[in-house]
Amino acid sequence: MHRTRMFNASLEEEIVFSIETSKDLPVSVPANSSYGKHQEKKVYQQMKSGHVLQNFFDEIKMKDLEKIAPKQKGIVPQSVKEVTQILVDEGLVECEKIGTFVCYWAFPSQATIMRKRQLEELDGHISNLETKVNELRDEIVVAKKKKEVTEERKQLETEIHDLKLKHQVLKEKLDKLNEEGPEAIRHLESGIAKARDDANRWTENVFAAKKWCKKKFNMEDKLLNTQFQIPPDLDYMD
């Protein structure tokens, strides 16, 4: 177990570190930093790497760390304080002001507890997803049962088909009754009356023509009927 303190008691802006270890710190980067997300993650991982953290095992000033880190990992000097604050915000590093300087320290248990908490949250999320998956599977089973072709369903489909045929037959009968209903009968009677009147008018014309022929040519009624194919029983219709 390594315990190192980095400090500068003469300057308030200098940062003091006390770190036991770094192997349990999870790799994660908040999205609200002033640096780009990709750059933050890169710097964050570099700060956690063994080469840089080895500098914390001996007393070192922040300004010295900002000189060493860029040489070891190419980290921008200004990023050292930035990423340190990220570690504090995540709860992986403790922070307390002591006199004119600020002290930072971390314990392996903190990272372990945080990782355990994250795992519990993930387990809860997975449990919720599994519950939803099971519910969907149950719904699928129910839906499949509804679509199964059972004997009862076949019988119902046959009855529905027969009822549709009966409905069609009854509809045709109803249409026929409507055609032969009172209105149709009145229309038919009107047509019959007109046909009778027309027939009587032509009968009248035939009788008038026969009368004229008899008088003009002195012809008998029987001869006229034969010559012009006039039925001898021709008469008016009642």
C-alpha cells in the first residue's frame, strides 16, 4: 500500500495529493467537462496509467507533476488539474482544504464501493429488461394461441360461412319482394291500362277502315277480314 502526499504549503493554489493506489479506479468520464469528450477520456485514462501515478508515490508539487506528466504521456499540463477535479466530482478522490493548501486523497475501498454501486445499478437495469422480455414472451405465447386453428374455431368459421349464405338468399328474396311490391304492382297496372287503351284505339281504327271499304268498294265483311287478315272475332277490350 502506497501513501504519498504532494503539497506546497507556501502557495494556496498548489494542490496536495495523498493517494493509496489507482488500480481500482474505473475508467469513466463525465460529459460536462470543458474539454471534448474524446480528449477528456484520453487524458483521464493517461492520468490513471501506472507511469503517471508512480509520481504520486513520492512528494511532488503540482507544477512539477504538470511538467512530468506531459513528458511521460504527452498530457497537456492544464489537463492535470482538470482531470483531478473530475476524479473529485466522481467521488473517487476526497478533497479537503488544510490551511493554505488543498489536500486530495483516495482509498481503494472508494473505487470498490463505487464500482459495486454501478454494478448494482446495472443488475437492476438488467433485471428490469429481463422482466420486460418475459412479459413480451408471455404476450407472444398468448398471441400464438389466439391464432391456433382449433376445432372450435373451424366450427365457428363454418357457421359464419353458412350464415353469410343465408343472409345472401334472404337479401335476394327481399329485393324480389320489393320489385313485386305495391309500387311495382301499381306501375304494372298503369302499363296494362295504357296497353288496353292503345289496343282499343287501333281496334276502332280497323272498324273505321272496314266501314270505309265496304262503302267504297261494296265489299262484304268476311272478304275484308280474309283480304287483310283481320280476326273475325276482333272486338274492344274491357
